[in-house]
Amino acid sequence: AAREMSDVAVALVPAASAKALKDALKVRGWLSTARRPAMVGGRIAFPLADGAEDAIALAASTPPFCDIEAVERIATDALAVKKAPPPQKQKPHSAHKARVAAAPTRPRAQERSFGGGAAVRGSSMLPPAAAVQRVDCAGDADYEWLQRQVFSGRRPAVLSGLPLGECVGGWSADRLARAHCASPSVSVHVCASSTVDLAGHRPANTPRNFVFRSMPFAEAVRRCSGSGGGGGGGDGGGDGGDGGGDFGPILEPLLNAGERYYLRSVGGDARKEAADFPRTFPDLARECNLLPPRPDKEG
């Protein structure tokens, strides 16, 4: 028992692969939170949680775990202990009780009026969603026709039949990957599981199951297309598109095979700047006619 307590299991990885492996180990709960990584023999040693050794052995042939050079046990004192966070100052009981009583009640997770959300059926605090108006537009519908038939009602509506331009049937994965993007990079959630637990849709005080990654928009399209190369992307050769296209060499997964991606934001400062499709994707905007122009805006 004394010997078992004197050493700790670590994964030895090259520095070039350290970031990706740390994220992958952390997402799966295989990274120990009790001690800090350290340099051992020119490699980075990540302390492993109990039981992680067997799990890593099973995943050793899949990226990024195939980059782990060895799993060994080293002396416990070779890794620094993580310091516990400083204790929070406790508020006086009476003041804390008054603050809680005054706080408005709210659901534990954000509810949605569609798709079920996080609410239990029959217990939603949101009113039932009204049926969405659907409008079949005439082939020659102009702005004035839409103003009379749709806009004047000031209600959400789904429009069909409008000529939207080359974007219909023409935006294959290959076409989108070649589009000019004014932002040098986009922010993407990368999730090892099939469900991305966004804030507000997961239980309180639980860690997120995804990591943030910045990448060029073209790379995000390649990854979301499910192939990353070899003609797997695109729309399957539909008319008007660019075909499957040749995406070049297949991209390695960031966490593991089968990972999911969620495009979080586009732009330099997503917290302060509103999304501007024509400015960010000027050539795609020219292929997309969302609505007929207003008479006072023509010319």
C-alpha cells in the first residue's frame, strides 16, 4: 500500500502534441486534477486519474491518443500538487437569506418554446408557441406585395417561392470552403460526444463537454462536411454546385474520431459586433437575394 501511494501514473507525450492531448484527456475525465503536469526526460508528463491507464490502452490506436509515447508510473513528488482555491468569504446568514428571497425564481436550465428544450413536458414556464404563418409567394412578388401580404401583419412568417439566387442548390461544401471570409479565423466548439452542452442547457455547476478552437472558415467547412478531403464533401454532384470537390489531405481530428463541431462566431469581436453577412462573406452575399429590394433603396 505504501508503494502504491508513492507513485502516480502519467502519460508521457511530446511537447508538440501536448495541447491536443491535454484537452482530450480532460474531456474524458482521464486527467488528474490533483497534480500539475511536469517535464520528464524531455517529454511532458500528464498525471492520470484513477482507472485511466486501462482506458488509454484501449484508445491507443486512435488520434490523438496514438501520440502518447508511454504510460508509466513515476514518483509522486515529481509532480507539484495543485493548490486548492482560497475559501470564499461567507456572508452573514441573515443577509444571504434576504438576498436569496429577493432573487427572482428562474428555471434551472434555459427553456425553449420549440424542440422541448430543457424543461420537463407539462411544466414549462413559457407560453405555448403559436403556429407559424406560411406564405406561398407569387413568382413576381416585389417589396410592395410582401408589405401588403406579410410585413403589415407584424408576425413571424415562413416565405416560400421567392427567387433566392445561386445559393439555392449551388452552395456545396467545396463552394463554401472557397468563399472569401473577411475574418481570418472563426471560433468553433469541438465536442467529443454527439451532444454539445451549451451554457443554459446543461445542469448547473457541471463542466462543459467541449473545447474552443479557432480556425480558418475553410477548415471549419471541411471539418463539418465530414470528410476533409477526397471528394466526400459537397452536395453529391447536384446541378448548379461545384461538385464534391477536392479538399486535399484529410484533416486529423482535434479530439477524436467522430467529434462534433458548432460554429460559435464569425468576426473579430463577436461580443460587441453584430453579425454582418454581406461584409463577412461578400462573394456569397452576391449569390443570395433574401428579399426584393425596397423601392426607395433601388439604384
